[in-house]
Amino acid sequence: MSTTILVVDDEKNIRRSLRMVLDGEGFDVLTAESAEEGLEVAREELPDLVLMDIRLPQMSGIEAMEVLLKERPGLPIIVISGHASVSEAVAAVQKGAVDFFEKPLDRERVLISVRNALKRGALEQELAHLREESDRRYEMIGDSPVMKDLFSKIEKVAPTSGRVLITGESGTGKELIARAIHKLSLRNQKPFIKVNCAAIPAELIESELFGHERGSFTGAHAQRKGFFEQADGGTLFLDEIGDMSLSAQAKVLRALQNGEVSRVGSGKVISVDVRVLAATNKDLEQEVQNGTFREDLFFRLNVVPIQSPRLEARREDIPQLVRSFLEEIGRDFGGTKAIDADALDGLTRRAWPGNVRELRNVVERMNILSGPRITLSDLPDAPTQKAHPGGPDLPATLIDGRPMTLREYRESAERAYILASLEEHGWVIARAAEKLGLERTNLHKKLKSHGIERPE
Ligand SMILES: Nc1ncnc2c1ncn2[C@@H]1O[C@H](COP(=O)(O)OP(=O)(O)OP(=O)(O)O)[C@@H](O)[C@H]1O
Ligand SMILES: [Mg+2]
């Protein structure tokens, strides 16, 4: 793809000489004689770079630049100034121009500046793209009452520097909550550092969190900044904090109390400004009772508790979640698949012990395995649940987030058993009926009452 550069200048000579220089370097050059014309051309041709004279007959080059930057943030613009307008050029750079050059133009100076500006423009575009992608990836979906409560809590706590302890089952979105708090905080231009406390071996956690000096232990070949220092000015997210060893807990406590850390192997104290968010799927109060979590650390972390709701407590969000996952997957697969209403309904009613993470996995799997549309028959079997730990597997026992009545349970178990027998016998009704100890006509009646149809 060729690179297009727009030159806006009312002097014919300047337009001509810039065109010559830039043409010679293989750029596509467009020209305009006034700011107004320049805006028009820029809107139509979407140039990669604009060279803009400051003094133009009506609208000034600086005004035009401001309009363009509003329409296309990140578009590189270089301003061209005459002798009389050097101070205006400096002001233009403060307002967002990437560079300026003075007349008379110097060929080398022009080319260097143009190349730098194009490189910078490409980088900014890539960055904007990455930001957008990451925003989308970490966007929290849902407008059920439970989620609305959650959002308003996040908005309240975000701009403070208060510590937040996020609890909730696995796969409910605890990490998304932590990222949302950071994003809405005054620290959002500074780093968000996530530490998975469960994944770091106990003997390494101290050096990971606080850093080390070279040679402080075997394997410490170079000096290293710890996560606390890396997060300075920003947010440190201690994920799975319930899995941290007691000795590491003691060190984190000290860091939280004093806002100071020191690297392993160094006596030097470094003060850090870090907001700490923590998450766990364990019941920390219980861990405190058991003596596996320090009570003082628990109180330090739990300034604002936030509970991440189970998916089954917000079933009404499931259709929206499913659609958004399908769209996201579709972007990578070149097209979003549609889903039948009864399939969506099935997903909405099902048990979700693995919460949103499980829903996402199921949607991904269905998207791969289904035909052009996702239908009811693409739904995986309902997950089994234990009636009590160590007890036998049961089919799902929840419906709409509440325990089923015995009657509902009997119905759903019957349905599942019939379906399984049909699958087993390749949908030959006579054989399935024999196995189930039913007359064929009776099995037909059951199929009808359960709304079971043979998949294509
Ligand atoms: N409200 C939501 N909207 C969209 N996606 C969500 C939502 N909640 C969770 N997810 C998705 O579900 C998955 C699990 O979320 P996340 O990793 O935040 O869960 P978690 O609570 O930290 O789980 P674990 O305890 O297992 O670490 C991610 O892919 C996340 O993007
Ligand atoms: Mg997590």
C-alpha cells in the first residue's frame, strides 16, 4: 500500500517543490491551496500525513489542524512556517503537530521529518488498535440488577485509593472487576500489574514481589525490580491471594503498612505508591479461622469487599453474553453465527458451575461444532452436580438459580435419560424403548411431552 501525503499551502512554489521531493521518494502526493480545500481532500482521501502551512488565506492552518485532529486523533501533521510565524509553529506543536519546518525548505530536513512522522503515525495507530482490542477483551457485559449494583460499586470505589478484596467463585469475572477499577481510577495512565500468587512457588514469591539484587541468591544473575516497584503509581492486583504462603503474607503486610519495600539482598528501603487490589475464590474468613491466612492482612486488604456474582444469579445476562462471545469469535473466524431461540433458552436455563468462563468455552465449542446456525442439538449435556461432596453425580439440580422441586428434577432426569438412550441406540426408537422398558407408542408420547426431536 502506498503512503499518501497531503500538502496544504497557498504558495504555488512550495506545493511544487514539496511535490517534487516527495514524489521522488515514492510517496503519493495530494495538494490543496487553502485550509478549507485541505479539509475536504483530507476527508475524502484519508492521507497518512499532512503538511500544513500556518498562514493561509481564510481559515488558518492551525485551526484546520485542530479540526483534523479531532476527526482523526493520532493523524500526524507537520506544520510549515514562514519567518514571521515561528512562534505560531511552536504553539502548533503544543497543540498536537508532530513537527514543523521553516521556509525556505531544506530537502533533507523535510525528508527526515516526514519519515519520523510516518513512523510515529504507524505506531500510534497500532497502539490505538491494541488499546481498543484490550478494552473489548476486558469489557464487562450484563445489565441485570446484580450487575448494575456491581457497576455502581466499582464506580464509587475506583477513584479512591482504597484497597478492594474481590471474592467470588471461579470464572465469575474477578479479574475483569480488578481491571475495571484500575481503568476508572486516577491511576489509569500508570501500570496495572497482575500477580498470580498461586502460580509462583513460595520460595520465589518474595523476590517476584519485591525484586532482588544481583547475586542475592542462586539464580539471581541480574538485578530485578519487583512487582511492587513496577506498579509504582499504578495498581497491583494480587490474584488468588488465598494461596499465598504465611511467610509471604507477612512480607506483603509490611509493605502495605509502610508503603515501603526492599529488594532481596539489599537493606535499602524504597518507598512505593501502589494501590493494591486482591482476589480469591476462597473464603478468607474461614482461612483466618483455620490459621492459614493472617487476620491482620485480611483486614488490611478487605477495606472494600466486592462480591463477584455467580452466573446463575444473573441468568438474564446470558443471552447478551452469548451474543457478545459469538461476535467476538466471529471476528476471528470471518463471520458471526446465528443461534436459534430455543438453543439460547437452553443455555439460559442450564446449570453453570464454571460460571462465565464455562459459558464462554461452551459457546466457543458450539461455534466450532455446529452447522451454519447454532441449534438446540448443539448444546452439550447438562453438567453433573454432586448432591454433597463425595456423593454420587447428579444431573443439574438448579433451575433459574434455585434448587429444583422434586417434580422438576424427575422431569429433567427423565428427559436426560431418554436422550442418552436415544443417542446410545442411534435414534432407533424401538431399541431405545426396549432398553427403557417402554412401549414404542409410550416413548413417542414422552418425546412429544419433553419436546425432544431428532437432530439432523
Ligand atoms: N461480565 C462479564 N462480561 C464478559 N465476560 C466476562 C464477564 N465475566 C467474566 N467474563 C469472562 O469470563 C472469563 C473468566 O473471567 P475471569 O478470569 O475474570 O474470572 P475469575 O473470577 O478471575 O476466575 P478465577 O477465579 O478462575 O481466576 C474471562 O474470559 C472473562 O473475559
Ligand atoms: Mg482470575
